[in-house]
Amino acid sequence: MSRQTVIDGAELLADVETFLGRFVAYPSEAARVAHVLWIAHCWFMDEWDSTPRIAFLSPEPGSGKSRALEVTEPLVPRPVHAVNTTPAYLFRKVSDEAGPPTILYDEIDTVFGPKAKDNEDVRGMLNAGHRKGAMAGRCIIRGKNVETEELPAYCAVALAGLDDLPDTIMTRSIVVRMRRRAPSEKVEPWRLRINGPEADTIRARLLDWSSEAAQHVAWPDMPEGIEDRNADVWEALLAVADLAGGEWPERARCSAVTLVTASSDRGGSLGVILLRDLHRIFAGHERLSTEHILDCLHEVDESPWADLRGKPLDSRGLARRLAKYDVKPKLQRVDGQVIRGYEATDLADPWSRYVTAETDPFGKLPDPPSGLQAAASHPSGQEAVTSVTPLHADPCADCGAERDNAALLSRALTCTTCEINELTA
């Protein structure tokens, strides 16, 4: 419920929306509403427990990402337009006595992407600085003494870049998927010298509104489906919408549900996508060979396994990705042959935790293999076979045969022959 103030918050936010819409071609109304609310929330930073990042991302240049930051800059408090800034500069700006800045970080793919080099400090600040009270610990040298100091990291951050960002940032961000303008989409050219005075007027109104309305900020009710990390991301923006009143509380909640659903429809992280695809491939099977699994994964058109950073996913990559979920390959008997592969019982637990209808936008998930129980382990208790390269070591202690692959088996003193006999028994 909004409170009566001298400045009409609903009208002010409408003016911000109109101003932004003149210069930025948004992919949706939900994205435009989110941008308006994010700008407004920057003026109430002392009221929040956490601040969401807003990330303007696109697969190609020339999609309006930088323009979104340019029109944001004159509307937010103490803006810092950061491109290739040093960590020391950012830390000092965040700890400024005048108050935390609003960091507008363009070309963020150079910080997190494959071309990134020594950006650990910047990444750490962006990861941790969403939470009020977050501090960055530093060592400094004064004379001959090495001392420690703690600098605040909490501040509002807007990002623009190509492709996706790490999950640690994406899950703390309102993601706006920008796209190149269609011929029918028209926007005005942005010129700070021309449009700056109008932006300054809106900025002054935002400052006045925040000064008189901050004491009335209240924690909002979340719409159904917005929970956990998503609730943290949208809490401040919904509180601003409730404070403004009018149509903004409803529009804000529609925007939240729309953008959160859009993020969920992308299938989650690569690990979750892999588990989802394996869930489909294993439907009706209790065990499959690594070779068969990889062949099936490479045929999934909507997933990246056929071209993962320029080459298809191989057995080592599959084992490495599944090891994060405590799933390891084993020697097993399939159709009369002993092969390396995976068992559905080992995948049952991560399936139950990570694979849901929300993580699979392409249709109903298949039922898991019959008789499986989550977290069930293989009766043999074998450990992983983590390599596909045969090894030849000393003779087997049990049968005297050459220990082919012995170093890769869970029983270090047995050979493949003994393992086959055990599986056959």
C-alpha cells in the first residue's frame, strides 16, 4: 500500500519510463518496467538488505546494451561508468564518504569472458557486493608494516556485455536479453548535451522523492513462484513499486514473473541442462555406455554438447561435469559386454534435486527408470573409472594376469578379468 507524499511516485516512475523508452528498444514491457524500478531502487540503498544487479546481455554487438547504461547514468546517484577500471579505483569509490556509487560496468564480458585475465578482485566485488554489509578485505603497506583494512563492497551495479555471465552473477541479476532493433523499431538518438538537462530534472525529482518517502518503505508480498534467490533479487524493486502505488505494484509483479520465467525457460546452468538431457536419454534404461550417452547428447539440437567451445563433449568432459554431482562412470555389463558407462541409480539423486518441469522447457520429463530410489548406490560399491586410456601394470595379485586398467579400478590389486568375473557372477 502506497503512502501519501508530496511527490506522486507513480507519476514520477511513469515519466522515467517514458524517458527511457525514447532511447532504448527494450525486448519487452517487462524489461522496461524492471529497468525503471531498478533505477528508482538506487535512491533507497540504505533501506535494502540486498541490491540486485541488472544485466543487459545480447549475443551480438549493436543491440542497445551500452545505450541502456548511457541513459541510466544521469538518472542514478553518484554514477561511475566503468570500463577497464582497476580494482583499487572501484573499491575506493564504493567506500566514498559521500555514499556508495552506482557502478555502470560496460563490456563486462572482458571481466568474466574467455579474454578475462587478472580480474579476480573485480569479480569478487561484483559477486559479494549485492549484500548490505559486505566487505572487501585488503592488505596495505604503511612504511615497513603490512596492515589489513576492510572496505565496503555494497553498491548498485548495472552490467552490459555479450553472451551470458557466470551463474554467481546471473542468479543475482535481473537479466534483460537485448536484441538488435528491427526496421520497425524506432528510437531517438541519445545526446547528453541535448537530453542531459531533461534527465537532470528527473534525477532531482527522484532525489526529492527518496528523501521524503524512504521512511515509508515496507517489505513487499511476493507473487507466487518468486522465491529463494529470485525473491532476494526482486524484493527491493517490488518495494519501490508498492511505495509508488498506482498501477506499479501490479506491473512490477507481472514483470517479475515474466522475467523469472524467461530465465527458467533457458534451462539453468550447463550442469542442470546435462542432467536434464541425461534424464531423457536414460528413460527406460538402468545403465548405458558412455559411448551411447555421448552419441545421444550430440544429437540434442537444443543443447550445446555437439559444439562445446569448438569441439564436442567427450568422455573426460562428461565425467568431469558429472563428478560435481558425485556421479562417476563404472565398468558394467550391458547386453553381454563389459563397457564403461553410467547407471541410473547413481543419477537418481541429482535428478530428484535439479531436474524439474521448470528446468525442462521442451516438454514433459520422462519417468525415471522403474524401481529407482533417490540416492541409491550401486551394490558393488565400485568407484569411478575416470580415464579411457588402458594401462598395463604389474600382474594381478589374484589371478596373475596383466593388470589391464588396474590403476583405474576401485580395487587396486585386481585386473579387468577379475572385475569381469565379479560382474558376471
